[in-house]
Amino acid sequence: NAGVMQNPRHLVRRRGQEARLRCSPMKGHSHVYWYRQLPEEGLKFMVYLQKENIIDESGMPKERFSAEFPKEGPSILRIQQVVRGDSAAYFCASSRQGNQPQHFGDGTRLSIL
Amino acid sequence: EDQVTQSPEALRLQEGESSSLNCSYTVSGLRGLFWYRQDPGKGPEFLFTLYSAGEEKEKERLKATITKKESFLHITAPKPEDSATYLCAVPFDGSGNTGKLIFGQGTTLQVKP
């Protein structure tokens, strides 16, 4: 009975590199959400996706960040040309329907050197 | 602007000392309020959903209640294993979909034996 799976759990990148974070939703869930938790701050919504579609990306920075949820495979959050300020914990959540409780993975902790 | 405010920020209790955590929200047209528990290094774990004023949900030593303006998480006779950060969240109403959750800053509970 696997929950939401995120990998890697920890990711270290140097400034200017790319970071790819993966999220496999719970079985039977087709709605995926990404949140970011900066040190000493609360969880902030980034993007909401349903299979092959971006539903709401209002919380995602306009530059360098992108997300996808292909028909097959995990959802990917991609950060290009990372900067120190991108250091944070990135959490993925999934739900069966859009108005149902979201279940979270244990996050990817991204550190930028 | 939709907001969620939790108080207190931190709470220390002795084992067996009951207390309540508060979550105040300002949203136009509540479509659910969610309580989560987050342990260090982990993702939020779903606890309860409340949909309308007067509703109550219980799970072991936890009981969640809600009015039109706030929700409470009551902890009865807590144990050290209840130590965690408790988060509440509401769906953002602005865009018409409920995918985006707005989280409070959380209450960090420490229960001493």
C-alpha cells in the first residue's frame, strides 16, 4: 500500500545546474500538487497538475521552474539554473479527485552549494 | 486575501495535560478545512477534513471542531508520541478549483513525559 513516493530524498546541486525532482502519486490518484517549504516558513503551493495537464501554476516562479505529469511515469518538477534561494524542501501530494484530501510524500530536500 | 493563522506557534505540555490548538481562517466560502501532522524530516500526514460549522471529527486523543471563523484541534491527555507540528489548511477559493491549499504556519507541540 505505497503512499506518495518522492525521489531523490536529498539532492545537492551547484549554482547554475539543473534539479529534477520526481513524484509518483498514490495508486488510483490522478491529481498531483507540488509545494515548497523554505526554512522557517510554511508550505507554499506551487503547481497543480492532472495527467498531461497543468491546472493551476499560480504559485510557481515564472522563470526557471517547470512541472509536468505525463501520461506514463512520475510527475517531474524541474528547476533550471538553480540559485541558493532554491534551497528548500519540495513536497508532492496527490489526491483521487481535485476536492479530496491531499496525501503527501516525504519530500525532496534540495541544497544548493 | 485568503489567510490561515495558527496559534500558538509553539506549545509545551506535560504528558496528560490537555489543550487546544487554534486555526483561524478568512476565506470566502469555505470548502473544507484540513488538519495535518508533520514530523521532522517527513511530509504532512493527513488527519481530518471538516466541511461545515459544528462538525466534529475524532481520532484517538485528537478531536477537531470548526466554527464559521476558526477550527480547533483538541488534544486530550497527550503522550510524548503526539509531539509534532500540526498544520491546518484551506482550499484557495479564488480560482474556482480546490487544488491549491493555503497552509498556516503550524503549531509545534512538545509533550514531555
